[in-house]
Amino acid sequence: MLEDADPAIRHIIERKIRTSREAMARLDKMDLELLDVMMASGDDLTGIKLNEARKKYGKAIEERYGYTFPQTQYAAKLW
């Protein structure tokens, strides 16, 4: 697909893919830290959804990375 792209917009596509990969890697790291925080909390995690967990436990992680979970998810999207 990228090989077939118009050279005038190819650099834009490459930049978007690179940005998306970086955001996905950051989101993976943030989610791994989130799991550690959740396990350390001692709360009953039965049935908790990821988005709920991000809201409840993720504030310190978001502050440390300087991005919120929704911002990072948005940056990881390829349109």
C-alpha cells in the first residue's frame, strides 16, 4: 500500500504510521503499569473493564507520561 502511495503524500502517511506505532507502544507501557497498580490496590477486580480501570487507577500514570489514556488511544488510530 505504501509503495503505491503518491510521492507527494507518502511522507505524511509514513509520519502517521510512525506516530501511531509510538502511541501504541506508549499505551502498552501505560496499560502494563496500570495492571501493576490494580494488583497492588488489593481491590476485587472481577468484571472490571479496561476503560473503567483506566479512569479509577490511571491518574498517576497519565501524569507521569503527560498524556491521558484517551489522548494516547486517539494518537494510535490509523484513519
